[in-house]
Amino acid sequence: MRVVTLEEAREQLNDLLASVLQGENVVIRTKQGMVQLTAMLAARPRQFGSARGMVTLGEDFDAPLEDFPPYMS
């Protein structure tokens, strides 16, 4: 684990980010407390149609609801 001051972090931000992306733990020490830099995995791009076949609609999907007529006036 690498601990640096806020001033050091400002000067070495690119190096610290590269270290975090390689799996190293980096902690920044400030007057108010400590902060840990953590890498996050990039989100996968969404694929169109990936849920195809997972949802089915009944034959009466668009039929009028029995309880709905009082609200139609």
C-alpha cells in the first residue's frame, strides 16, 4: 500500500492512477482524513437484442381490463 500526501498526489496524479490501474493500493493523506484510490472496471457496451426471447406477451395483452371502465369516463 502506497501512502502519499495531498501535495504529492497533486504532483504525481498520472503515476498514481497508473499504479492503481495495475492493482496497487494508493491512499492519500489529508488534514481531514485519508482517501483511498480504487480502480473500477469499465462497463461492457450494451448489446442490442440481448434479451430477445426472454419476454413473452399473452394473447390477451391488449384486451380491456375488467376493473378499468370506471376510469374511462
